[in-house]
Amino acid sequence: MTRYSSADPARRSSLDVGQLYRQYKAYAFSIAYRMMGSVVEAEDIVQDCFVALQSITPGDECSATPEIVNPKGYIAKLVVHRSLNVLHSARNQRESYVGEWLPEPMAEGSHSPEEEMEHKEMVSYAYLVMLERLSPVERAVFVLREAFGHEYRDIAAWIGKTESNCRQLFSRAKRSLPRSMSALNDAHPDFAAKEQLLTQFTTAFMNYDVPAMMELLAQEPVFTADGGGEVRTVMRTMKVRKGVLALLTSPRTLTALRQLEWRPISLNGELHIALLQEGRLMGVLCVQADATGTRIEGVYLQVNPNKLGRVMSERK
């Protein structure tokens, strides 16, 4: 794939694409990552969109296209269109995916100062998991409206739907998602409380402590693991409290996890757990707390090595 370079004069149009890239790259990535649930795919989409901007000729700019007058809106349109295309083409791949599909976690620490402001508001991992319940178009409308507050008339123009249709899509998406969805996106996590919860969870898990684990689990917890066919793990999501408790406290199930070093790591703006073997990252355990911060609603185990590469590079 062609990578964007603002220093390539042969590719420059009369648009100041270099300035747009610096100003809106983080914004474009935030949309693409919410749409795709993949850091790698989101970065590719952003690069493709800015390459497309470079190909715009002066004649295109002079046409009465409102998106060019509003470059932020035009970039949002490019990102959403490209994301929808990729999601539709990836549908068959995800349907044939081995086991459950979980989003790719995103580590922090190597962003430029201007990007850090965007990443401090980065979407939580649990929020990404919930977005997987939506169809690609529902996801686009929900992300643009709920996460970024765009007007329905703009969203309609960007995705080729009517304003009324976008309102219906948003309402349908809201009905199919938990009531706590907005809180997951807007929360400002208490790192001290989360660290305490992770410590309690780690101790209970390592000691097969059923009463302690019972106290930690919410009434309707879920456990999902993603090995992608590369690593053997639990193949189906466990949703019943009794089943999740039995899974986490079994001497035989998930035994390999107890042989690893568990260390707190900042992912998607929250503390989670890195699973290490002699310093090498083997997986991440993303733990979703309830509204009180004292109970566990979701445990998401990501051990697919194809989705850990960016986290590993951040740790080096």
C-alpha cells in the first residue's frame, strides 16, 4: 500500500494535504478504529483516504462540492466509505473466523503530542466489543452520531441515506445495545479503583478462590476469548454467571494462563492485564468493570498473535 508522505511534491495537489493530514489524522483514525475494531485496518484506511485527497485536482476543488469547503466533513466521509467497503468485504472472513472475534487492543505511549489529546479520549475496549453487535451501516451512524455528535443531515450525506433513515438506524442501534453503552464511551476511568479490582481478580484467579470470584463477578458477566485459530482457547462466549464462575475457577480450564506473569498495562485508555512469558507478550486480558467499579461485567481474553503485534511494539 502506498504510504502518505507530505514531503512528496510529485503527489501534491493544490489542497494543502500535508496540513490536513497533521490536523485531522487523529480524528480520522478515531472514526476508523471505532468502525473496524482493528488498529492495523484503521491505519490503512486513514492512509488510503489521505492518498485519495492527494489525487484531487484543482478542477475538483473548483466544483461546488461542499465537502471540499468542509475538509473535516469530507475526510469523515472518505473514512466511513472506506470502512464500510472493508467491513462488507470482510463479512465472509469474519463468518468463517475460527472461534469468537474480538477487537484489536490499542496500547498507548508512542503518539505525537497533538495525537495524545485524541488518544486520551480513546474508546474503551468494552465499547468496541459492544459495537460488534451492529451492522456496518448501523455502526457508521451510531459512531458518527454518538461518539462524535455529527448532525443527521451530515451523516446522511456521507453514507448516502436520507436523514429520516439515519434517525431510524440510530434508534435501532440504541435499542440493540446495553443502556450502559454511552457510559462506556464517556467514562473517565479511576485507575486506582481499576488497579485494585485487577489485583483482586488476579489473586482470586490464581488461587482458584471461588468465594472471592463470586464476590467479584456481576450478576450477568460474560467471558470471551479470541485465539483466531492460532492459539487454543475457549471457543464460545460464556454468558451465564454460573458458567463464567466455573470457567474462571476450574483447575483445568485456562490453566495455561496461571503459568504466565500478569502485569497491569494501559490499553484503550484503561488499565487491563498483560500476560507475559519471560518478558514476551502472550496475550491481554481486558476486564470490564460495572458502573460501581467494584464488580466485573466482562472478561475479554485476546491471545491471537495477529492482534497483539502493535501492543508488543509499544512495549519495546
